[in-house]
Amino acid sequence: MMKKNKIFLTLWLTWVIFIGYLTWFNGLNKKGAYLGFNWEEWVWFGILPATIPYLIYFIWKPESLKNFINCLKSLFKS
């Protein structure tokens, strides 16, 4: 169970970082006054799509949320 959680957390983090990079790169190539990081795009296309499946899963299987929290606690204990 712990290995499965690590894989899912790694995929989640990889997705969020990848979308953040694409958002930053897109901001650099954009013509206009502001050539920075567009936080709104990162939230809508990075954070929300990566988080919503977990929320839906935990709503339909609340015992898995309890197991997940216990795994996270044991991760920080060791």
C-alpha cells in the first residue's frame, strides 16, 4: 500500500511541476508587457486536474483516506 501511495504522489508532483514549467515557458514566449509566471493557468491546468481525482476517490472510499493519512504519518515518523 505504501509503495502505491508513493507512486501516486510522485505522479502528482511530476504533473504539477511539468505544468508549472510549461506555464513558465509559455509566459516567456508570450508577446506583451508581462513575461512572468501565470499563476492562474498553473492552478487551473496543473493543481486542479491533479487533485480532483484524489478528492473523488476519497469521497467514494473514505476508508482509503484514513489509510492514506496513516501512511503519511508513518512516512514522517521513520
